[in-house]
Amino acid sequence: MKSRDWGVLVFSVVLLLAGCVSGQDAPVSPSPTSTPPVVVEEEVVSESEGTIEVSQEVYERTFVEIEAFLEELTLIIQKRDFEAWRSYLSQEYIARVSDPSYLARVSEEPKLKKRGVVLRTLEDYFQQVVVPSRSRVRLDKIEFVTKDIVKAYMVINETPYLLYRLRREEGGWKIY
């Protein structure tokens, strides 16, 4: 399958899920220069979820931490290393994305359905959704939801696309 086809697939999944959830942040794309990255798992973001102000020093320090975290994570995704990727996930994220009803909803996305893809496990989700949509991302902006929960964005053509919701756990960051 061509790289462009993967981008279309991932973008379609995001559009499908975005239509089902009001107040959802924008999707995320595989290519930092063209199509927005896809984030299907972000449907859990509460529309009432706000942001907090932090000092410039805290922002810059956290940005550097998250940028390093995402560089490592992106290399893991590019290598298709499921077990390493899984270690970057919070328990809540694992439970949410592993839920059979969630996987069934994502499997109904036309591009996945057309290819006969049926997601049954977290590993299926990783291989069929995460790898194509998160292999080439960059961090452009962060927003603090709380002092320990941050939204990470990539900006394409002046539009911010949510890459991940992250939570500081045990001194490091996890996808939340």
C-alpha cells in the first residue's frame, strides 16, 4: 500500500470518529508536511477539559522533556516495536483502546473495512492505526491541562493537530 493511501486511511478514521464526538480535538497525520496526523483515540477528551497557565520556564522545560519522549516513541513506532510502544502507555489508555467495543468502532472505518482489517487487540490497533499515523510526527506546541497532564500538538498549515494526551507518571511521561 502506498504511503499516501495510509495517510488517507488514517485521516478517514479521524474524520469518522470526530463526527461522533463533539468537542474533540483535531486529528493527527503521518506526514509532518502534508496531511494532518490522525488521532482516533482522542475521542475520550472531555469537551469541558480546559488548560492552565504555566510559567515560560515550566513550559520550556516540559516541552523539551516531551520532545525527547516523542522522538524516542516515534523511533519505536517506525520500528513497529509493539512491546516497546506498550511501555509508553498508561494503564487507562491500554484499557480504553483494548476495549472490544472501541476496536469494533474503529474497525468499521471505511478504509479499514475496505481492506478487510478487523481490529481485535491492542497490537492490531498499533500495527494498523498507530504505525501509519504516528511514524512521522513532530512536536510544535503543548498545552497544560493540569500540572501533570499535557496535550501535545503538531501544527500543519497553521492548524494544530492533537498528537497525544500525556500524563506524568513515576517521573516520566505516558500516553494517557
